[in-house]
Amino acid sequence: MKRVAVLISGRGSNLQALLNAKQDAYKVVLVISNAPNAEGLERARQAGVEAITIDHRPFGKDREAFEREVDAALRARNIEIVALAGFMRVLTPFFVRAWAGRVVNIHPSLLPKYPGTNTHKRALEAGDCEHGATVHLVVEDVDAGDIVGQAAMTIEPGDTPQTLAQRLLAIEHDLYPRCLAQFARSLT
Ligand code: GRF
């Protein structure tokens, strides 16, 4: 069982899916939020998982100083894999290098299409007939690392960014635990 920390900033529905999944490859042992009021913190505590806030705001523009705190918290608990789940901070080269090959993220598009934000709107505006989600390794370029797994869905007439986001979320909740388990098994 690989020891996983999940980094969140908000709702934490993907975190909930990772907590709920019945599998034997990973165990979520720590949740860190950069936002003190993140709903996901309570989800973790309900599941009996340690949940802490490391507020990024006191660090101002010094993103690396914030990440050094995160890094120390992870090392203190012998974390082996970091899973980003709605974590709204872009990681600096310091963190990405320190945890190279050990950080995964879930992104709401079929990468390499639509890295960054507003993915649902961009898929609609492009006239795509399908959309989806990707679990990928985190590298220095945003949303550019090796793909662990993807799941696609059909875009229907009348879809809006909101309906796409809602339908995709259920797909993410199935995809992320499967991909995290597969990734955990692939690590020595
Ligand atoms: C998800 O859509 C995920 O793909 C994106 O941010 C959202 C997080 O939602 N990275 P939640 O906090 O897991 O509910």
C-alpha cells in the first residue's frame, strides 16, 4: 500500500472518490489544503484521515517557501505519492523536481487538448464531439506530463460548460481511483 497525500483547494469531490474506492494499492493518509475553508478538509476528517491547512497567503509571492512547508509535511509522514485533486496552485520547479515521478493530477480535458483553465467552454467552442478527463504525471510545464489514463464522453446537442462539467465529474470520480491504483502499483 503506497502512502498517498492528496492536495486540495476546495470541494474535494475527487478526494472523496479516492477515499471511497475499494482497492489495495494505495492509502490516503494525509490531506493538505492551501485554503482554510476547503470542504474537502471535513471530508478527510470524516474518513478518519489527517487533514491540515497550509495557507499560501502568508508566503505572499514566495511560492517556493509555501511549497517547502508542504514538502516538509509530506516528508514528516513518509508520503510516497502526491495526488492533486482540485489543487489550484501551480507548482514550482522546486517542488516538481523534489517529487519527480511521484505527483499525479486529474485534469478535465482529453490532454493534450486544453491544458489550463476553461476546458469545458473550449471544447464546446471548438465544436468537439467528445470531451473527457485525464490523469497525468505532473511536470514543470502545466498539464504536460505523461498520461496515466483517460476517459471520454460524448458531447450532446445543447450541452453547456455547466452540463459538461457535471457529467464529467462523475467520470472523473471513476477514473481517478483506478488510475491512482494503477500508478501506485507501477512504482517500486
Ligand atoms: C475537477 O473538475 C478536477 O478535474 C479539476 O478541479 C475539479 C476539482 O473538483 N482539477 P473537486 O474539488 O475534486 O470536487
